[in-house]
Amino acid sequence: MTWTPAKSADNLRFVTNPKCCVLFALGREARPFLRKYPVQKNLAAPIRAFLCGKEGRSILVLETGVGRQRMEQALTWLLDQPSLPKLIISAGFSGALRAGLNIADIIIATDVSDENGGSWSVPWPGEIAGQNSQRGKILTVSGTVAHPGEKLALGQKHDAIAVDMETAVVARTCADKGIPFGCIRAISDDVHTPLSADVDYVIVNGRVSARRLLWRLLRRPRFVAELWRLAKHTRLAADRLAVALDQLISVAADL
């Protein structure tokens, strides 16, 4: 479905305030950050869009859904607004592509690449002090990387430390439009932990399908153990991501 922008008062009003837009694929990734930056206004958009704020600082937060198509839809809406944020940040979960990265470790991207050989540098946040994080390349792929051997092979091939499904879209768009861009990710699965095909099955159009989830649990009750593990890991990752992102935004002089 094609998004037709609504030139509403809400959408025209918010663009003059937030200097930063943070893009999350999932509500689960965004939830702890929204506790730090409470929602002030829900915006009319084809995705979930919020104007959030804390201590006089306004942040636009978008929950885009998983994958390239959903991210492109969100960016189309964002770029159609009368003015643009000074900074766009891709934030969320990421899978480790090398040993030594643990659950909830924070990754700050220095570069982003995709499976087709595209590569983009990440200019923000530059040099930082006092942050408990690792810096390196993020690889964006089109589907879940499930097997430990596949994770290690991708990391070696692309010289990347972590993988996601959206950031290259953001990096390319920001480079084309001349918008400063940053990427911060939290590890939600390490390189040695396999992901079953059930995880991909329950995601439809970037969202978890309740019907498919129930069907899979009925057919394979053991899937509940994997869901419990993922819930535990993603909760910890989201909490640490919110802390790190808040710290980075707080020390940015122009935000």
C-alpha cells in the first residue's frame, strides 16, 4: 500500500522541534528508551511514530517493523516532512558475527555494509569517552542469520562484527540526502547460539503474528524454551541499549 502523506497540523508542528530521529524496528527495542524519553504525542504515519522528550530535548522515535521494505516505508514518510532532523540514528538489536561479543554488549557502528557490496561510513558519534561499547562494522542482510557457522563466515567475509536487517537502508538514504547518521546496536544473540526457523516463521510483514506463534507453539511446544531465552536476552539488550543511547544523545552538544 502506498503511503499518502497527511499534511495535518500534528505532522507540520512536530518537525520544527526534534533535532534527532531514532529508528527502532521493534517496540521491544524501543520500550526502555521510551521510559527515559516519555511519549508526548502520537503522530499520524504509516508506522508507529512518537514525539518524545526529556529535559527540554525533543526526540522523534519511529518503530518501523523488521526489514528493508518496512524501513524504506518509514524513511519515505520521514523525508516527506517539511523539514528534516539534524541526526538520524538506527538503533536496536543485532546478532554477533564474531566470538567475544556477549548478550547486551553495545556496538557503535563505524561503517555499514550490505550483501551486495554497498558500504557507507558512519559519522556519528565520532570519538567518545567513557562508553562501555565496541566499535566496528555492521552488516545488513535480508533474512535471519541462524547458524553459528553462517554467522562466523559472514563476519569474516565482510569484516563485520554484528548483523541486522535495516541499517544499510538508513545509511544509504542519509548519505544520499546529506543527513548525519549514527548506528548503535545491542547484541541479542551471540555467535554460538543458533536460531531456529520458527523465529522467521512467526514474523509476518515485520511483526510477530499471534496466529502463527500460537500454531507453532501447538506444533512444537519446545519452541517455548527458545522464546523464553530470546525474551530474556532481548530484555537485557533493550535495557542496556536505552542507557547507552541516552548517554550518547545527552553528550551531543547540538542535540
